[in-house]
Amino acid sequence: VALPTIGPRQALVRVLAAPINPADLNVIEGKYPIRPALPGVPGVEGAAEVLEIGDEVRGLEPGARVLLPHDFGTWREAGVVAADQLVVLLADLPTEQAAMLKINPATALRMLRDFVPLAPGDWIMQNAANSAVGRAIIQLAHEAGVRTANVVRREELIGELRAAGGDVVLLDDQDLPERIKDATGGAKIRLAFNAVGGESAVRLANALTSGGTIVTYGAMGRQPLRVPNGLLIFKDLIWRGFWVSRWYREASSGAVAEMFRELFTLSGRGLLRTPIEATYPLQEVGAALAHAARPGRRGKILFEPNP
Ligand SMILES: NC(=O)c1ccc[n+]([C@@H]2O[C@H](COP(=O)([O-])OP(=O)(O)OC[C@H]3O[C@@H](n4cnc5c(N)ncnc54)[C@H](OP(=O)(O)O)[C@@H]3O)[C@@H](O)[C@H]2O)c1
């Protein structure tokens, strides 16, 4: 692809790291509300280096590392982008971790802040606790003194997530609500995060206290959510949803800047670390996608240029 010449307010960037997130796969499958015009470039987040800037660009220099905007299509080697859509990274942020901050840790931060007021000592619950979002929730909650009951589908993750700061880590199974009750000393849990759907979501909902809130933000199990009538009649649960793309679209530029400041500060302190399983050059896109879709991954798959 021939790169366009840069306009006065644009920048030419070279992509340094771009993860494969589940939503990227859903976009490719045509199962996502965002349908890029074809031919299109997938990839909603990533970090890049600025190579050149247009004459009218201020506050950005060649050599700066930046986060790329949502609609750029980050699985590419280079591209031209409006300079005012780039977020400049602080010097002490590791590039790979920074490339993964905008979607998953941002989702964790927003969901912990925007649904139910939490105080130190409170409990929250989540399934898919080993996901990038789940791990960010564990780290952010731990930092705030909020305790987490974490649900996973693989036994080998129990010790690992406890070591990462999860207070309780349990396998997803029939008697989950009773086991959550036992493990949390009968805590009244007012907030749950669901990224699996199907029966797993209902098990979390059963463990909530009356009037509690369950926030669905993912559907990894690809099963519909069937809400038993009794959970509404007798417990009056609140069923909410969250989509970070909508948050970015609706938030003020000040709120977005404030969140990046917070994410960068936390990341600079060594928090919000997302494990990486492997990196691939773009030339090996098929192998990278197959790897990303494999169960039992121990971290994200990233595209990075050949050294
Ligand atoms: N709504 C939003 O704004 C928003 C933002 C960010 C992410 N998300 C969603 O959040 C979810 C997690 O994203 P991520 O990037 O954090 O994930 P990730 O790091 O790629 O990890 C995927 C997770 O899903 C689990 N999983 C996969 N298939 C499953 C199944 N059939 N049943 C139960 N668990 C299953 C995996 O379990 P194992 O560890 O056992 O393999 C793993 O923990 C995705 O659905 C994603 O689309 C939504």
C-alpha cells in the first residue's frame, strides 16, 4: 500500500505494538456493531512511533511514542493519521503495556467507577477473571482495598490469580453461588461483572445481594443470557451493560484525558500489567490469529514489527 503524503495537521506513524483482542476477531467475523468499510485494516488499539509531522502540528515531535485512535486500524506497519487524535505516552511507560491500556484496563477502570459506589472492604465478583479485563479489575480493586471473588474455567489459574491479588478464586460450576457465599463469609455483594454470558452469568447473578447490579461487557461463552423471572421478582437485580467504545464516544475530551492520565500513572507504577503470550510480525497474521483463538492462553498475542 502506498502511504499518502501527510497533510499539514497529520502525522506519519510506525506501529510498534498492537494486540489481538476478542472484539477484533468479532469485527472480522462480522459479529460486532462496528463494520469497517472494506478493504479495511483491523485492530482497535496499539502504540506507534511518530516518524514525520505536518507543518501545522504543534506539541508533537518525530520520535514521540503515541497511542493510536480507535478507527485507525492498528494491524499495519505504518499510516497517516490526524495528529490531534494521538495520545503521547510518558517516557517511563513500556511500549507493549501501553499498547494494551486503551481498551481492557480502561474498561476495568470505568466499570469499577461508574456503576456502584464501592468502599474499601466491599466485595465484587467477576467471571472470565483471567482475561485482560479481569486481571485489570483484580489489580485496580486490590489497590482500592475492594475485595474480589473471581471465577475461572481452569483450575490451574486459581493459584496464579490469587498471587496476582485476587482474594477468592473459584471454578465456574453448578454450586458456584453457595461456594462464593462460603468463601466470602456471606458478604452482601452488590456488583458483578459478566464477560461470559449463559449460565455463568446467571450463577453470578444468583450470588448477588438483593438490588445488586450485574454488568455484562462480554460474551465469551457465546450463549444467550436467560434471566430467571425470580431473580427479577424476588431480588430486583439491576442488569446493565458496558461498551468502552460508547464511553469514548460520549465522554468529554477532558474526561478522556483524565482517564489516560490515570491509566499512565498506574501503569508507570507497575500496575495494570497484562501478560503477553507471544508476539508475531504482521507477515504471520494467520498463525497469530489461530494462536489468539486458542483456549488456555497465558496472555495476549501482539503484532510487532520484525526487529
Ligand atoms: N464491552 C467492552 O467495552 C469491552 C471492553 C474490553 C473487553 N471486552 C470483552 O471482554 C471480554 C474479555 O476480553 P479480554 O481482551 O480481556 O480477553 P482475553 O484477555 O483475550 O481473555 C479471554 C478470556 O475469555 C475466557 N474465555 C474464552 N472462552 C470462554 C468460554 N467459552 N467460557 C468462559 N470463558 C471463556 C478465557 O478463559 P481462559 O483464561 O480459561 O482461556 C479468558 O479468560 C471479551 O468478551 C471482550 O470482547 C468488552
